[in-house]
Amino acid sequence: MRYNIFDIETGPLPVAQLVDLMPEFEAPKNFKDPEKIEANLKQQEARWIEKAALSATTGQVLAIGVKQAHDGSTLVVDQRQKSEAEILEWFWNEVTDQPGMRWVGFNSNGFDLPFLFRRSLLHGITPSFPFRATRYWDSRFIDLMEVWGCGSKEYIKLDDLCRYVGIGGKTGSGKYFAEMFVTDPKAAIEYLKMDLELTEALMLKFLPWINPETNGGQQ
């Protein structure tokens, strides 16, 4: 099976853009102290901005990493090099230009691909190949979380599953990627590369279950 490992990292939109999208927060009714009320409102705003990276309406693609298993090379394209629209165009072109390639991710059908699709829609980017038909993504995309789920929608973190199968785990958290991308971009990119390494190691564990050449399935 020819495959590439891929992963995306997202962050919230600039605060100036989020202001118009942010809901109006209210402190608990039993709060009377103005300072406590203000602190609570700021805390709610901070939590909302933190979660903004998880939605395509309030977040953006900061980076996409691809590890090509045939030669082990890793390519990361991020917003230090290209605009978000250019990153999206690059990724879809990579998928289109490599027919027969499988694209392996983790929770990629549940998060990465929907996020990429929705942000592409915003930028008016139309892939040259229809990657989705009704409820299913094209078969070239393999989501290892779905493989783990065995037909159920069982959510598990990449870190937890990697530790479960004995291939180690992460040394950081993607929760802070957007902040790290600004303060220490080199560390942020290394974190993304680590995700790619772990995803590939997990795929190799799962390979007998997903490789059409070894399980009698059809490509």
C-alpha cells in the first residue's frame, strides 16, 4: 500500500476577527463583586478563544504536515511560508496529483478533513476531484481512529492509543500549538512532526487490518 501520513494544526482566528463572533458572556448571578465578575468574564472569553481553534468558523489552518513513507521525508507547510488559502490549495493539489496514494491520519475523517473542506469553502477553493460522496470520504483517506473504533464512534486520544499499543506517547499538547507557533515556531513544527511519527507507528501496528494487499480486500 502506498501511503502518506498527514496531520493539520489549527489556531483561532485573530482576536480582531473573533470579536464579532464572540457570544455575550454573563457571570453567575450570585457574583456581586465587580472584580470577580470581570475576572469571570475574562476567563470565559479566554476559554472560548481557546476552543475557537476547533471550529472552522472561528479557527484557521496554521500548518499541514505530510510524511511520505516511501522515502521517510517530511514536509510541513505553514503560515510563516504561505497564506491559509495557499496552504489549502497546496494540500488538495498534493492529494490530486498522487493517484493511488492512501492518506492516513488520526481522527482525520472526523476533524482534519471537515476542517480543511470548510476553510476551503470559505476561500473559494474547489478541489479538482470530489473527495466526498454523501456521508463518506473518498476511500483514499484512512482514519486510524475509525479503524480502532471497529464500526463504532469510540473517541480516543492519539497519545492514549499509542501508549496502549506500546509505541510511546507525546511530550506536549496540541492545545497550545497556536501559542507555541507564535512564541517558538520551531518547537511547534517539531510537535507536528512528532504527531506524524506517532501516527505512522500506529499505522504500522494496524497495517495487517487495513492493507488491502494483506487482508484480501480490493484497492
